[in-house]
Amino acid sequence: MPVTVSAVVPVYNEEGAAVQVAREIATEFSKRFGSDFEILFIDDASTDDTHGRLVAAQADIPGLRVLRHQNNVGKSGAMRTGFFAARGDVVVTLDGDGQNPAADAARMVEILRGAPADVGMVAGQRRNRQDSASKKWASRWANGIRKAMLNDKADDTGCGLKALRRDVFLRLPYFDQMHRYLPSLVTREGFEILFEPVDDRLRTTGHSKYTNIGRLAVALSDLPGVMWLNRRLRQPGKVSESGL
């Protein structure tokens, strides 16, 4: 059935949280959008029972779709699969560990739907982050360098809550770990970004897929490439069509 809103949730080995996340999304989105939404979980080749539990939950969670990768490609690859498969014009992403409140996701969708057409994304900025001191330090360090070099105005690109217009995302250059640079890439295409404060909850099951050193390594290795992409783009300005 056609819908206008899609929730995309990349998951890898989240058997303890995935179904509860799906139920929460269904509950919160039905309050605001009725039946005009779908929920896509992208199982990135999990080795636990994440896929099996999600498939079983389809029986009583309306609009739940479960896509599964043969090979593990990471969060950005799973997001890309979700955006290609999504039927909605507006797509909101959430992490599959339960730390992102679905109510915030629904609110961000409404903000984007009510925004001017030149707003391509509403990005979540976590308040009261429920992480270790070392993780917060690593995040602040990486975000500070990225923000200074790219001038993307984003204080927290690691937040999993992002609402985007589907056609905007499909215009972006794809590379592994691109989800960390979405504000810069969306701005590169000539769109505005709104930043919204969102809540952050403690992870109750599973464990983080990233280490502090891993985050810093990605930030340092990909940043020059994104800077190069930004330098090499030439915008045509307004495009008009002539003729009959």
C-alpha cells in the first residue's frame, strides 16, 4: 500500500531490542500518521536471532517490513538499502538499540513535512547523552574537527535520528560511513538543515558496534574525502525548461 512516511532502522545483532523498537515506532507513528507509514528494518547479516524475531513480529505489527543483507556492509549500507526500498516521500532513521525515542522520530517527520521545500533534513541533536565519559569525549573531539573543517553546523552527527526527504538522500554520493557526514552532504546539494534536540536513552541490551578508536579513525580518514567532494561540486542554480 502507498504511504508517505517510512521509518528505516538498520540493525546488526540486536535480538534483544529490535522487536520492542518496532512496536514503539508502530505505536507512536499510528498516533500521528494513522496507517500512513511503514517500518523497514534492515538486518545487516546478523548472526543472532534478530531476523527471526522481526519476521515473527510481522504478524502483529502493521506495516513492518524486514529486509536482510547477505553480507554485512555497515550502517551506511543498511541505510542506503532502506532508502531505496522505502515507499514514503519522507524517511526517518532510528538506531535499532532502543536509545532513540520513536516519539522524537515522529515529531521530526512532522517538522520536515511542514518545512519549506528547500529544507532537506531535520537532524537530531542528543541532549543528556547516556554514554560513558570516554565515548562522549571521543564524540566531541571528532565532531569538533568535522564541524570546523566542513562548516556543516552540526554538533552531533552520531545521532541516529534523522528525517530526510527520500529524493534528497538518493542524490547524495554514497560511501561507507557516509551517515556520519549527512549534514555536509545534504548542504552540498543546496538544501537547508534544521537541528532538533532529542532525548537519548540507556542501551539495555546488546553492545555498541563501534569503539572510540574506531570512531576517531573513521573521522580522520573520511574527512579529506568529503572536503574534496564539497570542493568539486558546481551548482547550476535554478533549472528552467523552455519549449511547448
